[in-house]
Amino acid sequence: MQGWIVISAAAAYLAVLFAIASYGDRRARGGHTRLRHPLVYPLSLSVYCTSWTFFGSVGLASTTGYNFLAIYIGAGLMIALGYPLLRRVVDIAKTQNITSIADFIGARYGKSQTVAAIVTVIAIIGSVPYIALQLKAVSLSLITLLTETTIGISHAGQPPVIGDIALFVALALAAFVCLFGTRHIEATEHQNGMMLAIAVESVIKLAAFLTVGIFVTFFMFSGVGDFYFKAMSHAGVREMMTRTPDIGLFVTINILSFACIVLLPRQFHVTVVENNRPGELRLARWMFPLYLV
């Protein structure tokens, strides 16, 4: 694929997200904050599905079989069955004007700034490699579509700054965050533009996955049955799909995914801080697990 087509499509996609976020902010300034569409909140929870969904999950499935399902089972169970806990966390956050996981944990220890600072440091240490992984995934996706001459990668394997796609992705995301993610720091103020953009992106991600799934199942193969039998005819796939699941690994991933809904900084912000009213969480209780399925 020609480089200018990929770059133009990526730029257009970012421009659309910026326009959507700007529209959401303008609508909020016009007094429509409480009239946010009820689907925006449950769709925004799918920020849980990052590049790990289309890289990590596929890689995990190819090496461990069914264990990759735990990534989604744990998160879905937290929203579906952990509703009373989440409702309590949201109520506490609203009452005490909490805007981050560090504030929340610090508040549980007498509003200790020391505890909040420690939690912040731990979150930064854990988040920086994770963010780097996300940027790497996005840049690899673009590199897959672009030729080496287009992106400016040298034969030595060290791309110059001008050809560092991850850098430009980071700059674009930083600009988005500055414009739409940090305008308000009060718990009573919501980032409506950012939430609307995330919700729209969630629909796009779901549509992309469904499109790829339908294409592979019904165009590359003759249906689900044909896909299954041809996959099972491959010795490596058959061995992986019929091996005894690693129960310990499966349970561990479930527990981690369960906790991610409230412990991941981005997930805490979307789930707790951006919650407008109780009805949104009740709707997300069944809609988010359905989205993951």
C-alpha cells in the first residue's frame, strides 16, 4: 500500500476524533452535560481494549489456547457482578471529589498525601512501559502497511527522528490529551469531548473486528465449519486446542483482569470519575460484557 494513502487515512482518522471531541466539549459548554447519550459511558469502558486486544490477545491465544479468554472474562465479571462494589466506589469518589486512583487510595487512609504520592509513583512505574508498548503496537501497525523507504528506516535498523512513527503518535496523543483530557480537574467536571471520542472509537474498533471476522470466516473460508476443520487439520493448532488448560494461569489472568477495571488509571478515570449518574453504570453492567463477547 502506498505510504501517502496510509498517512492520509491516519491523519483523517485523527482529525475526525479531534472534531468529535471538540463537538462534545462545545455541547457540554452549551449546558448539555447532563444530557450525554446513555450509550457513551458503557461504550467508553471499552478503552479497556487497547492494542493488547489485537496484538497481545492474538499472540496469547496462539501460544496458550483458551487462556486468552480470561482477559475478557475477568473484566466482564467485574462490571456485571461487581456492580455493588463499583457503585460504592463511584459514590465515594463523588462525595470526596476524587479524580484519580491515587486520590481514592489516599482518601481511604485519612487523605494521606504520602500514600497518594506512593500510589502515583507506582502507577507511573507501571504505566510507562505499558504506554510504550501501546505506542510500539501502533507504530508497528503503520510500519506493516508502509515501505521502508516511506517511513525512513535506515538499513542499520535505526530510524531517524523524522521517521520515528511512535514519536509522532505520541505527539498526537499528547495534543489530544492537552486539548480534551485535562481541561478540568474537578470531579464535578466531566471530559465530555474525550468520552464521546472514546465511545465513537469503540464502535469503530468493534466494527473493524467484526469486518475482519466475517471476511476471514465467510470469504477466506466457506463458513465456521470449514474454518474449524481446516484449522484442526494443522498439527500445531490441533495440539494447542486440545491440550489441558493451565488452570493456574487462567485463574491468575482472570483475577488481574477483574482488578484492572478499578486499578488501571485510565479505567478508573472512565469508570469512576466520568460516571454521570447511576443509570449509566446499570446499563454498562450488561452492555460492556456484551461488547467484550
